[in-house]
Amino acid sequence: MNPIKVIYWISTIIMCLVFTFSAQMYFRNTEMVRGFFDMLNYPSYLVIPLAILKVLGIIAVLSKKSKLLTEWAYAGFFIDAVLAFVAHWFAQDGGYAFSIVAIITIVISRYTYGRLYLD
């Protein structure tokens, strides 16, 4: 099997697991997550729309039905993870480690996606 394909699937699965975990937390513990958003100075009304977009992004990345939607999903995941990292870093709450994992897997998944499906 092509090593790039193996790296793609490992990084993509980890990335999707991170965002699945995040989305389910947003849906199941909405009030707690809203409290975190308030603490990090983000508007709490974004919790449910972000959860929905995370689920849609996972579907877009895994289905690969549209290159445009897949690219937007990667961009959205990257922006979300960077903003989460910055917010946790400035709040000094230690929550930024999860964001680092997300950023690394997004970059690896997107790079290998480009090598496999866009060349």
C-alpha cells in the first residue's frame, strides 16, 4: 500500500476523531461549553453552529464528493483549531494541547490529501 495513503488515513481519522469529540461535547454539554466560550471571550451563541459545521466538515472530508467543500472543511478546521489554541494559550488553562494535536493532524491530512487527490 502507498505510504502516503496510510499517513493520509491515519491523520484524517485522528483529525475526525478530535472534531467528532468536540462536536459531541458541544451538543451534549452545551451549557458547559457555553461557559468555556464565555471564559475564553468568545460569543456563546456560536456553540451549536460550530458543532453543526464540525459534523458537516467531517462528512465533507471523508466523502470527498466535492474538492471545493473538502478544501473549505480543511480551512475551517484549521481556523477553528488555531483560534482554540490561541484562546487556551491566553487563558493559561492548559487546554491548548488538544488544539496542537488537531493542528498537526489537519496539516498532515491536508498535505497528504493534496498529494493523493489533487495532483
